[in-house]
Amino acid sequence: MDFLRPASWEEALAAKAEHPTAVPIAGGTDVMVEINFDHRRPEYLMDLGRIGELYEWEVGEDGVRLGASVPYTKIMENLRSELPGLALASHTVASPQIRNRGGVGGNLGTASPAGDAHPALLAAGAEVEAQSVRGSRRIPIDEFYTGVKRNALAPDELIRAVHIKKADGPQQYSKVGTRNAMVIAVCAFGLALHPETRTVRTGIGSAAPTPVRARAAEEFLNAALEEGGFWDNGKIITPSVAKQFADLCSAACNPIDDVRGTASYRRHAVGVMARRTLTWTWESYRGTRHASEGAA
Amino acid sequence: MRVNFTVNGRPQEADDVWEGESLLYVLRERLGLPGSKNACEQGECGSCTVRLDGVPVCSCLVAAGQVEGREVVTVEGLADYARQRSCGTGACGTSPDEARRWQAKGTDSGTGQSGAFPHATLSPIQQAFIDAGAVQCGFCTPGLLVAADEMLERNPNPTDADIREALSGNLCRCTGYEKIMDAVRLAAARQSEGV
């Protein structure tokens, strides 16, 4: 094994072009587990820890450009108002020690269906900025996950940053596990209301070979909210609409039985989380609409 | 490969380090600092918690090559670290002269233990763990001490929820955590009283 220590982003891209099998390591919270357990013996390990810009973020007009290695702790501390869904998801990641090291770039690189950031990214709307010596491209998050632990990156590409839309409405994140800390999601659910476009987006984790959106559920809810004038009148979402939304979210799952839970439990739990997060976000939306009246 | 970094305030050099080796392995097997414990090797248990440039991390998940030029504090250096911190803020009641003398001793003393226990005294959090009976088998203790000490540095008056959150990455299979909670509360109380 060779240890590559690029001092700059350009050096890292050059090294990745020269050694496409090189495994990038930043927080190490995925890679080192595989090495410690002898599940992986990469020819080259490439430390990205010396590249300062990967640890920085920029808040723009419409979105946040989040450096690939910004630790979850920093997201929780600094980006809660811009990226509420991702901040909530970050808080469910493992433990303080892990959140101090791990970041969204690693979650995307590993592309585990159980990665905690994915449902939040899918719900908020995001693009992955991939770079190589050939240039830069932005991969829509919906096209990024291509299979179990597979993603759309080319062998010579590295993740430079993630571009995430700033929240224009309430966002929620929910995760099922046996305790609050140190849990790999049995399943997880992210929901974002986008009042500006009058749309709702979802993200489901650990309930399909890849993180997925519940598109049919989104379409149903978008139509139901529009039809009932809900965005304008701010009425309580009727239980039948919430139930239909939850059922469609369950139906979007394609889960497996494993040690963490059964497929049918996952389907059920995703439905429960969908209904709850819809209620939470909608109540919050109503609250901001009728700030003076409070959440009735 | 060779890795140069600072451990508990002293420059260290580790040779013939395998590229896939963890910081934990280097600390324990190459530098003779076995305080950080090796249990799960996957970041689940927190017993290998150290501070890397001040930040608590699982040393089993840090590749040795990643610490080149960086500063690590282990449980062995916790007493010194805590003392320097309180002296730095003038809260320790030690005169600057005394502090200087103590530091000089700390860097020079060749105890043969490679940086372990240059002084017999304990950090406040270590003393609190003893006083509260928070140590049973002791395997999880070093990681808990490092994590708890860092929290008290950041948050001198933690709520119970703050303590649970800060220690949520450290598993203990003996105590049921109640005595550990007592110990951290005790350390926080003593800290705020300036004891």
C-alpha cells in the first residue's frame, strides 16, 4: 500500500488521474473500518486531510456549496438555518467523535443506502460537484446513486463539494434505530417543503438498493395541496391525504430483510415517518404563515 | 513510512509505519502509550478516543499518515493538558513561576514510560471518576475521560442531556453509566467552584 499525501486539490486530481484505484480518505470513518477489518487493501490510500478548501463552505444567494470534507459537527453548528434537513440528519450520525471527522463527501463516496445524509440531500435538492483533471461537472443528486455502494463518479473523479439548495420552507428528517447514537439506520426519511415552487420533495434511506425519492408520493401530495388550495389557506392536511402520502412513500421502498430489520417493518416505518414528518413540516409552515396566531 | 507528530506536547517519530495502520496502533504499539484502548476498531465504542488538534476523535479511524505534523492528546497527557488549561486561564491558583517550573519538568523527565505519567497527579475529571466510583473494569475509562474532559472545556455547566450527548459515542458495559454521570457532574461542580 502507498500513502499519497497531496498538498493541494490540483495535486489530488493529478494523483487520482495517475492512480484511478487510489482510495480517497478524509474523515476515515468508512475507509478505516474496512482496512481495520481487512475487507479492503487498496493499492493507494490518498489522504485529503491537507486540502483546506474541502473543509470550507460558502453560502450563496440560492444555495450552499459545502466542501466535501466539512465535518457533520460543523454542519450542525453553522448551517442549521440554511440546511435544516441536512443539519438534522447530521445530528443522527453516529457519535460526536464520528461527526467530528466524517462529512457528506464521504457519505456520497461510499454511497451506502444507509448513509444518513442522502435522504436530506434528495429532499432538499442537491448537486454533486465532481472534478478530475479533465474538468468539473455537477451531477444531480437523483442521478448520483447508481447501485448498492455505487455512484456516478468516474474512476479519475473526486468529490469537491456538494451544492445544496437553501431551504425555502420547513424540512424534517427522521431515522429509525435502536437508540439515538451509534445507529446505522434501519430506515430513514427526509422531507422538504418548497413553498416557492409549491412542491414537496422526499428522500428515503435504507429501504431500497440506493437512497430514493418517493416520486409518486410527491406527485400525489403536490396535486392534493394545489387542489385544496392548502399552500394559500394553510389548512391542516386532512388525515386521508396524509395517509395516502404515507402509503405511497411505503410503496416507493424496495427493502430487504437483514439483521437490522425486515422488509415489511421498513416499509411500515417509512410510512409512519412520512406521515409524521409531513405533519411536523406542515405545522411549521402554517406557523410561519400565521405567525401571529401560532400553530393552532 | 515515517510519521512525525506531537503527542501530549512532545514531538514523536514513528518509523516503519504500515500505510494502512491506525493512529491507535501507532500510539499503543509503537509509542508505548497503551492508555487508549483497542476494542471495536470501527468507531462504535469510543474507548480509543483521543484529541486530534483539540478535537475528540476515534483514533482507530485515523490513518497514521493523516496525523503527520498534527497534535494528539491521549489519556496519558490528560492531567498535564488540564493543568496547562487551568493555568492558562489563571484559574489554577498556581503562580506563573510554579507553572513554568512544572512545565520544564514535564518536558524533560525521562521516565522511560515514553510520556506516560510524568507527574503522579490526576486531572480533575480523573479524580472525579475515582471519587464517584465511575470506574469498574476500567476499559472504557480512558475514552470517557478524554470525551468528558473536552466537553467540560467547551461547556462548563452541562445539563444531563449535554453530558449524555457528549458521551454518546463511548460504551461502558459495567457501570450502567449512572456513576459516570455522577462523576461528570462532580467534575463540573468542582470546576465551577474553582476547586
